[in-house]
Amino acid sequence: MTFEELLETRNQGELAVVKSILESEGIPCFVQGEHSSGALPFGVEVRIMVPAERLEEARDLIRDLTSSVSPFQTRDETEDESS
């Protein structure tokens, strides 16, 4: 199974919310850069990875969250802004 990046964050709260949403919808995910203790040291950026075939579904699930609640940005949104 190939995984692709859904989101980068330094915020433990963002990480928890996004993981919870994905898990509630049955989308497997893992956090690249997270220590085995699950703790996120201050200033360390992590990536939430999802299966490539479910990436668009995952983006759709968090899109409302990223646009209305906080400054979350999915990988496709950050690439669009830098163009």
C-alpha cells in the first residue's frame, strides 16, 4: 500500500482532530515524524499520511475543517498557494 501526505502540522490539537476524523471514517493513517511516545515536541513538524487511493476522500473530509475552523492546510492547498 502506498501512502501519501495529507497534512503537515506542528500542532498536537490539529493532529488529534484530523486523526480522529480519518479513523472515524475508516481511513488508515499514520504520523510520520511522531515519536513513539506519541508526544509532539514543540516546533517539530509531522506529516499525516493516508493511502494514496483514499487521499481525495481524506482531503474532502477535512476540507471544511481546514477552511472554516483553523489555519490547517492540506498538501494540495499549500502547493497551490506557492504557484
